[in-house]
Amino acid sequence: MRALVIVLDSVGCGGAADAALYGDYGANTLGHLFEREQLELPHLASLGLYDLLRARGVNAPLTPMMRSGAAANYMAEKSVGKDTTTGHWEMSGIILDRPFETFDAFSQSLVGEIESRSNVSFIGNLAASGTEILARLGVQHVASGRPILYTSADSVLQIAAHEDPTIFGLQRLLELCQIARQVLDEQKILVGRVIARPFVGDNPDNFQRTGNRRDFSLTPPDNVLVEMQRSGINVIGVGKISDIFAGKGLTESHSTKSNAEGMTKIAALWNRSDPGAQFIFANLVDFDSLYGHRRNPRGYAQALREFDDWLGRFLPLVEPGDFLCITADHGNDPYHRGTDHTREQVPLLTLNSPVPPWSGDDFTEVAQLLRHYFSSWTRSGRGLPDHVK
């Protein structure tokens, strides 16, 4: 048995009923890209994307022939928030009734404790975008070696530092972020993620963040990943899935630095001849990190075309007994104001779904579809230790 869920990070489809509460009324990532970037995605269309968008008022092209077994609907997030962790956790069956904490700046008691344990002295401690913070403080960091502390509208504590060990170093940055995560948890501050933001370059004209980003998340409650793992299913994370779930419920993980690397890894894992049951949970982050936050619609549209081209080569590998699901965790409309995520509904495109997807359900529908798909495996007790059967 093989199942695959691909999260196209931030590829929302508008229409969230509570978008105005988040300052996101009118945001529609896919809708605006289709209307303004002459976007054509024929392989996603074969799974029903165009029908879904036209039903929601988007002037999408006519749908080519749908693949047998394909179905398209949308999901509306029930949890409070619009960040990566909240969206992925809800897909795994966890609904948050209160949001993770956000900040304009962090308290001196928190900052001082992190500094004391790690023997550093931060600069920054403000809310800013990743490119903005390097333009403002990158030169000071390179000259002083002091790491840059910042946050955003999301529940994140971010630390930027140069990868050159003579300035700061990647390994030291990762260790610093682990300490920050530990201090947050000890002080019971519900920040969703601590993010290491390494960069290179020697001046504002060539400062560039690298692909060695790491996320250090809160440990989630038990969820469908844990259920599958306990049932003997090989649960594989691709991209930042392990970071989002703090490794919980995963039997193996493969980090990636780009969409292209992620797609290559998905195909390699799919073609692997593993015995038993396998679930691959993959996140492709470039849509969000490189194009949504940077409000680059042309780059966003090109990234979608590149994924669609890859999907056209991958779909013939999906056999009738396999289950494929393509969705998103939130929106990030490159035409919307600001640089943060947008509260949107997300597409739910499936192939060989074990039951018909329900339109408008919350993100936990992904967990329910996985439970249905693997139900025969878990009922039989295959893969379970004898004392659990």
C-alpha cells in the first residue's frame, strides 16, 4: 500500500469565510495568479483543479479530460491561525482552539536567558521580513558576529546568521536555535517554530539566504502520523515535515533545499521497493518562501508550472491501488498587501481516494482519508508487534 500527500506550501484558493478577521479579505493566491499570469497547469487540471477554480468564480481554462479516479474539492481551516505548523497539524488531525503566540518583539527575560545559555548577544529583536532584516542588520552582523533575532506576523522566533564560521557558522546557528526552542518550552511560551535562517554574502547587494534553513517546532500531540507508525506503516517525511512535527510519528525523514530537490526525492522514494505499507508526507516550500513572502507573482507562477511539468511525469507512476493527495497549508497571495501568509481555503486534489472527499470540510479531512485508505492494513494487524495486535 502506498499513499502520498504533497503540500504545495501556501497555494491557497481564496474564499476563507473568516479572512477579514486576519486582514486578508479578498486574498486568493491561485485565483489572482490565474487571472493575471496566464497560468496553465494541465496536469493539475486533470485532477480537477480548473473545475474547482471555475466553481469559485476564477476564469480558469476549460478542463481537459479528467483522470479516472480523480476528485477535486477544497478545505477550510478550522484552527485559529494561518501559519505552516497550524495547517500541517490540522491535516494530521489536530485542531487548535487558540493560536500560537505572536510578538512584535521578545521579552528581555526570554532573550536574556537564551543569550546566557548560548553565550551570544543578539541584535535586532523586531518584526521584519527575511530580506528586510538582512538589508537592515546584515552588515552589522558580519562586522560584529552577533546573531540577528527577529519575528514576523507568524508565531516564529527567527535567528539569522552568516554560514561562514569566522563570522558565526551554520552549526553554531543550529545549536543556538535548539537552545532557543528549549527555553521557549521551559517558559511555556507557545511559539510554533524557531527558525534558523543562515545566509551568505558580504554586503546588502549580495546577501542571500541559503537552503540550510531549519525549523524547530513544538512537539505536537498524538496524531494520524503516530497512529500509522504504530500500525507498522513506514511514515516518511520529505522537506520540512520532520521539522514541523518535531520528528514525531516519522520513521524516516529527508530534508530538501528546494522544490526541485523535493520532487526528485518524492519520485525516488515512490519507486523504492519497500515491503509493507508506506506513507510519504512531503512539503514543497519554494512557493511560500521564495515567491509568496517576497510578493513575486511571476516567480510563483513559474514554480507552479515547474511542479505541473513534474506531476505530468509522476502521475503515470500512480497505480490504481495507490492514493495521491495534493493540497496546501494556507495561502500567500503575492498580490495581497504585506509579506505574510493569507488566510484562505486550500485545494484538495485526490487520485484514487478511498472515499469521496467532502467539499468545505476542515483540514482534518486529510487525516480521515489516510485512515480510510490504510484501514484494511490496520484492521488486519499487519506490521504491528504481537503484543499490540
